[in-house]
Amino acid sequence: QVKQDVANLLADTSLRMLPLFSVSAVSGDGVESLLDHLKQLTTLQGLANNDSQHNPRFAIDRSFTVAGLGTVLTGTMASGVLLAGDSLVHSASGKPVRIKRLRHHQIDVSIATKGQRVALNVDLPPQSFSRGEWLLHSAVNLPAFRIDVRLRNQDGVNFRPSSYYHLHLGPAHHIVTVRKTGDSDYFRFHCDEPMFASFGDRLILRDPSATRTLAGGVVIDITVSLQRRNLARRIERLRCLDQADPAALVSLLGSSSAGVDIDQYGAGRNLSESGITALLAAMDLQPAQPVSLSLASQTSKVLLDRNFFDQYRSRTEQLLGDYHQANPYHVGINPAALAAKLKLGEAQVLFPAILQLLLQQGSIRRDGTSISLAGHTVKTDPEQIKFMQGAKPLLIKGGFTAPRTFELAEALHLALVKVEKHLRIARQAGQLIQVAPNRHYLPDTIAALAAFTENLARQVPPEQGFTVQQFRDASSV
């Protein structure tokens, strides 16, 4: 009868499909079946929590001292896998913390996984820690003062920008301001103290008096840019991120003309190195594989949606074709001038990497300091050819002290105005480089001068450098 009553009570709830066990605390009947079921669940939960694709994060509840052991921390593994002997970073101090021992349900264990309540024996004094702080993998020790979240059950709540609300994020308690992001379920929290969170972390928001729960929610983005963004684009970005991977990354790439920094993306979603590797492998299976770009200013790679790359390539080739048609005597265009004509906007930072990839693919080529289409043929100008045939030996002979413009004019028996015109054409063609208003060098001379300067720098202590006088004496410039 009790079993049937419980079944009737749960019939309209999400618990109605769970098995029921009849047990007796007096006789012990049914206890063995219940224990077998719990052991099976523990095994399955252990497999599910093998969260090796995310970095370990441990939320601290308590810290105390145990005689003979030292400092012990109790709390919850929020993500990842933690082994005895690992080192994490203390969120509040930034100090490394070594995990000497692990205990789970009063039993020494060698590994802790996501969702488990564990005790850690660590090598810092207990007063170093407080409830609400974290032990984190160094890759995700990222304090955030602004986070974007999605709230649930907040209908009818009028959030005032000037009010302060109580945010419960994991074990931490923060005082935050709340701003709604347009007509959506997304909100931005701002806090004067650092918050530590990751995509998918659950939260609770309470009113200014901390007496009423206003909403629950989930963290969407911790890498909030301070740059002002169009509201519609902000909402689109959050909707892209508000998915599981790889769908989130696919959507984000499709809306990001400047690509996605994969390390920054991984940090925001707490992906470990193996997690990023697995994500990139999943991206390789997409119908249109994204383009991987290496930026000189960044150690990580930027992924660019194939459609955006094809657009940039088409525009580059079209601009080069138009330039060749308008300037048939020029070898090509300077990369900086080409970048200005492309007007890539926020994707401008990608231009050098895009250019390098197009050079590797062979659709364009570099001649000296100029960029041209691979099949471009320079239209010859007999007068320009004759000028360069006369000027080049003079420039080579001059070396680092090349003849000035008026000296070239005198040596070639040409009018100064005509020489300046030929020099301008040679600059545009990448045949000469202007180093002063009245002096030009051959590209090979510039390269030789750079090598000479590097060699001179190696001859003196790095902290000392060399003086202008030393350079002038050594180079005769």
C-alpha cells in the first residue's frame, strides 16, 4: 500500500519514472537490492563525470586543520578531473596550491571528478582560504568583473540599474548590478570584486534585501568585451554561445567576421587542451571547414568561417585586378595600401594572416614590397626601363650612401622633374624604397643594412646597445 501511495504521489512529477524499492530498516529486507542499484548508479556517474575535456575547478566550502595532516579543504569539484599531487591556483591570492591527498566519503582516493564532494589536503595554512573561493587550473584563473547570463523565471521583475542584487554563484556570494540586454532573457552582471565562473555555471539572484529569490540562471559568457557593441549583435553573440559544442562554435564563427580566438573561446568554456583538440577535430568534420589563421601578435590560432575567408579572398583579388588595370606599369600594390582599400573593419587585424595564406595558396604573389595577382604581367615602359638600367648601377655603387635625387639627375643627364617621376614609378613598382625625401635605396640594400645593424647589435652588450656615432662610424652612412 505504501509503495502504491508513493507512486500516486509522484505520478505528475519528473520522478515518476524512477524505480521504487521496498525496504525495512528492522528486518533488512530490500536493502541489498537498493545497494546494488546505488552501486550501478555510482559506476555510471563516475563514467559520466570523467570530465577530462574540462580543466579542474574546486569550489571551497570550508578550511580547517587536522592533526598530523595539516590544512584540509572541503568542497565540490565543479568540473574536470583532479589527481593527488596536482597543483592548482588559489583564486583569491594567485598562489599555487599542491594537492597532497584526496578523500571522498572518508576514504582516501587518488582521483576526484566533476560533481563529487571531496576533502583536499593542501600545503597552505587554513587561514589562507575562505568560503566562496576557488582552486583553479591556471588556464581558467580568469577574474571577471562582468559576466553575461541567461535568467529563468524572471518575468515581472523590474531590475533597476542603480540597485544592488545578491548573486550566489557556486559557493560564492557577490553584490552585483543587473542590466537587461535588449528584449531577451540575457542580462549583464557587474561586480566591483572579481567573479570566477565558466560557461554553464548555475546561479541564483536575490533581491537587494536578500529576502526573496528573483531568478535562477546560467552563465553564458565571461569574456565580456569593454568595447561598445551593437545591441542586436550582442544578443546574436549570446545566442550563439548559449549552445553546447560544437554547435556554439559553428554558430559563433558564422556571425564573427573577425574570427574566433580559439584559446580565448576555450578559456570562456573551461576547455582543457584535450577539450580544445577534440573540438577542433569536430570542426574538421563540418561541411565547410573553418580557416585557421596564425597571428604574429598572438600565440593562439584564430578560426575564420570559410564564407568570410572566401569573401576576403574575392575582394582582395578584385582590388588587385582593378589596380593592375589602372596601373599597368606597376608590379603591384603595397600591402598597407591594399589593407586600406579592403576596409576589413574589425577583421583588419587578420589581414597579414589572410595575405600570408593567399600567398601560400598561390593566388597572389609578392614582388619585393609589392603584392600582385599571380598571373599579372607588368607592361613595359621603355623610358622607365632605360632609367632603371642607368640608375641601378649608381645605387649599387653607392651602397649605404646611395646618391641623392639631384645627383642621379646629374649623372644620368636628366631633368630633376623627370627623375622624380621615374623614382615615383619605381617606388610604386617596389623596385626602390624611399628612405629620405631626396634618397632612395634598392630593396637588397635595405636588407643588407638590416643585416649589418643586427650584426652590430650582437657585438655590444644587450643592455647597452650602440650609439648613433658607433653606427655612423661602422657603416659610413
